[in-house]
Amino acid sequence: MEIRILGADSLGVRSMATYIKTIDAKILIDPGANLAPKRFGLPPHPVEIEKLKEVWKEITRYAEKADILIITHYHFDHYNPEHNIEIYESKIVFLKHPTMKINESQMRRASAFINKIKDLAEIIEFADNREFFFNETRILFSAPVPHGIDTKLGYVLEIVIEDERGEKFLFTSDTQGFPTDKHREFVLKTRPHIIFADGPPTYLLGSRYEKTQLKQALEGFLEILTRYPVKKLIIDHHFLRDLNWYEYLVREEGFQKYFAEKVITTAAEFSKQKPNLLEARRKILWQEKSAQK
């Protein structure tokens, strides 16, 4: 199985776009990327805008290669309803169900999006809690799980892709760690070897995220790691919007072992790149730009 992470917060943009190639299928999960419109009261820095263009170019390039496109939920860093809609032409498209276990804003987005691609896609399937086979490749979708703990943000699908050798890759979408039994259940049932996980949004601590929620998210990670051997746990997305994300893990008893064994990594490091936390550094980037004037 070939796994390529095309966009991620450790790669400079809000995204989890991932391309998976097996002997039977070429799959692109969540072909979207975006930037925070405001962070630290500041708009995106020009460096972020250029990075977004670069990542989107990669996403469209791999979308052309893919047979199957998957959208786990309707947030704009996970799909793009405005640009390059032709990437869905003649593809098999698996979608989060547009009317069940979904909040109002995403329901509206889903309806508009489906109307745009219905005459382009070869097949559109609502994938919630379903299983699909492409010869020896299996794609298994979870039942909808909350976007973090707060269901006001809607629900997402977790996905396991299993190849002909039995290797399993799990994509969590926006679970914000594994804070509840609902989030962990699918992982513990499927026992994946490689996990690409959304981490807790610590950059929102004190405003829209509580310390109790962080504790639950970190305990969930440890339960996954200790229940059975995971080869790689790639933690990214919401967590990598915080320059101090690493500190939250290493100061918790139990995580040091997995860093030492290089089990825990970021999307950038998994992709053999240096982490580039542009959003988390936005204030610094603008200060540097002002200093150059």
C-alpha cells in the first residue's frame, strides 16, 4: 500500500488530503485544503496563500490519478465545492450521508455539492457504516461519529482501507483525538497498522475547548497505542495549529516511549519533510514582514 499525505497542517495548510494506492484501487480521501480566514486577528500571510496553491495543485494532480474520491464530511478544508469540480468526472464518489447524522450547515453544503457533481461522477454512494470491495482491496466506513465531542460541529466518517496483504490504514477525519468510546470503537474493532489521526484543538483552549476534553483526547490516544501494536500514529490537523502541540504529549506519562520508538509522527515527518506550521506561526510571519519594511 502506498500512502501519500498531500495536505496537512504540518505541511502548511488546513487539510488531511490523502492518496492511497493498492494493487486494485487508487483512492483520494478528502480532496480539500483551506486557510484560517483569521488567526491572531490576522489574515493569511502571503506564504500561506502560496502554500495553499501548491497543495491544491497536488490534490488536483492526484485526483486525476484516482479511481475513487471520498469525502468524510462537508467542511471546506476537506472538500472544495467551488474549484476544479471536474476532478469528480467519471469517478466513484463515496460521501458522508447528506441528510442523516449531519448538522444544518453541512446538510445545505452537501445538497449543493451533490447537485454539482451528480452528472459528472460515474457513481455516487452514501458510505456511512458500509463496506466496499474492489477485488482484494476493502474500504470500510464507520458509522458517523461526532466532530470532536461537540456534535454542533456535525459528524464525520472514519475509514479503514485494507490491501491484499491485510495491511490496514485508518483515516480518522476530524475526531479531534479519540475522546469518547464512539471514536475509539471503530479503531479497536478494525485494528489498523497505520493511523492518520486528527489531534485535539489545543489552540482553542480556554475559548471553545476545555482541559477536560483534552484529557479525554490524550487518554484515547494512549488506549489505542497500548491495546495493540500500532506501527505508525500520524497525529496532525487541529493539533498542529499549536506551536506547543508536542509539549502536551511529552509531559503526559506514557507518550515518551512512542516518540522514542518513532511510532508517533506528524504528516510532514511521515512524508519525509520538516514540519511547517504556517498557521501557528502567522503572527511571527507578519511580524517578520513588517520588520523587513
